[in-house]
Amino acid sequence: MHRPGSPGYLAEQRADLLRFMVGARHPLGFGWLDEAGRLDGSHPVELWITCRMTHVAALGLLAGEPPADGGPDAGTLADLVAHGVAALTGALHDEEHGGWFAAVGPEGPVDDRKQAYGHAFVVLAASSAAAAGAVGAQELLDEALATSLARFWDESAGLSVEEGDRAWTTLDTYRGVNANMHTVEAYLAAGDVTGDASWHARAGRIAAQVVAWASANDWRIPEHFDARWTPVLEHHHDQPAHPFRPYGATVGHGLEWARLLLAVDLTLGADAPAGLRAAAVALFDRAVADGWAADGADGFVYTTDWSGVPVVRERMHWVAAEAVNTARALADVTGRTGYSAQETSWWAYIDTHLVDRGRGSWHHELDPQNRPSATVWPGQ
């Protein structure tokens, strides 16, 4: 038995997750999995899932992980990357108007909106696939970056707008930080792969604006905005557990932004906006203080109100993943031992509550008593 969080443990977790992801392969891309790791036919093939799975397979390939060999129809990691690129240049791509559909089914698009969230993941998937040497990935990346810049990038604000209709004729007035967070992630990757530092600079502009908003709000990041980029703090007060746009402060995003700020700072070096490392520490500290064991039980609550009181108390697996990643990054950057202690503690929590040893992967969501649940995110 390896200690949770140790190199041997992490290798086992990566291998298990790569084996589990094989089940997501779908003729049109990658699909939604149920709790047992089987394709859930009630969901269409969604752009963001297909992109994320392509990205994961590419990272596994780049890292030399063991092949995710799930049988003759699944193949190796290289096959899965190629499958993802084919889906993004095929069924999910809008040949008429350009860009990518949010979701498709056997008869074509079932959600034809053009969303910055999903398009950011096209950039990320294409960047990773290109780095892994997948055929057609560089051309996919070129188109994805051109689309992102032409359709979503707001040069005057230094931010990404949210979504438009299929023909790019109507732009939604909603603006969101979630799409911008993943745009930062994507632009950092694209700059690395292409060597074009302008993508890194755009990531820096987004990061600086989010820091300004968070610092003015006690380090709880406003998530929702109107067309003028004015925070709308009560957005979805009536839908607090919305899976993509929940009400209030999203604890996991505070952790995720902290790690991304470190990445922007290290990438841009002397050209980075001032204060990113200090902001990363402040965001991390606020998220941990608000989110960890906030209601008496271990685990990070999903959301809080603007004074830090828990709103949605379910525990999401991705928040724990962000916590250990950010703690490790802060330990590496600052040299402070306290972050390593937190990382060790949270890996123990993950091992006890989130790892599903019976079916593989991790439980996607836990209830406030750390039992598997599916109120916000069903499936695995």
C-alpha cells in the first residue's frame, strides 16, 4: 500500500483514471459516464467532455503513462488522442458557420450554441494533442485560436465574452468568470505550444482583472457579470446548485485561480502583472477558510454566500483535486511547509472518501456527510 499522495500512489491513481476514461469513447467523441463507468445515453456528446478527454489522453501520452488499453475498440492513448482530434474536426465542428457545437447526437447538433467555455477546451485539447504529435492537431489548434480571438476575445476589456448563437449573429449579454478561467488555462497552453507569447499576455490580462475583482470582494471571486462587466452577485440566487453558474462564491474556483495565477506569474516572468503570487496566497487562504470542513465535516463545500456561509454543502471531487494541486504548487513556489501538510491531509481525505475502489475512478460528488450523491453532478 502506498501512502496517499506519494509518487507510487499517484502513479496508481493516474493508471486507474486512464483506464476508466476509455469507457467514455463514443463514435461521435467522448460521452458522459454513469457511476459504473458506462456511457450514459441520456446525455449527448458534449464539446467540453470530448475536449477534456482528448487533453487527458494527450497528457498521458506525453508523460509516457501505461497505455489505456481497453480492448480492440478502445486502443492506446495515441488512438484516443487521434479519436478526439477526429471528433473535433468532424461531428462537433460546424462546417457552415465555423466554431464548434456545444453538443451533438446521431442526427447532428442538439445544442448549437457557440460557448467560450467549450471553445477554450478546444484550444486546450488541440494544444495538448499537437504537443503529443497527433495528426491534424496543429491545424485544429490554428483554427481554434483564430476562432477564439475573432469571436470571444474582448480586446478593450482584456477578457472573453461568453456565448453566441450558431451563426454568430447574437451575443449573449451574460459574462462569466468560469469561461475566462479556462481561457487562461487554454491560452497558457497555446502560448507554450506555439511559441507565440501574445497568448500568454492575454492570459495575464484576464488574471489581472480577476485579481482586481477578488481583492475588492474579500478574495471571494465574483462569478457572474452583465454586458458591461459589472458583477451581478445575486445571479442564480434561486438556482444555487447550478452546475455551471451557481450562486455565490465557488470555493473550488478560488483554489483553481490561485494555481493559475502562479502559472501566469511563472510564465510571464518580468512581464507578469504585479502581485499575482500574493493574490494566489490570498485566494487559497480564503477558499480554505470558507470551504474546508465549514459545516463540521471534512471536505470542501461547493459554494458559499458573500460572507462565507455555506450555501451548497455537497463536496465535489474536482474541488479536492484543485486543493491538492494548488497546495503542491504553493509549496513549490513559496517553500512553506504548511502547504505540504495540507496537501497530505487532503490526499488522505481523497483516499478515504472519493476514491471508488469498487468501480474505479472517483465519486463525482459527496453529500455533506461524505456519502456518494448526485444532486448537482450525477455520474462519475
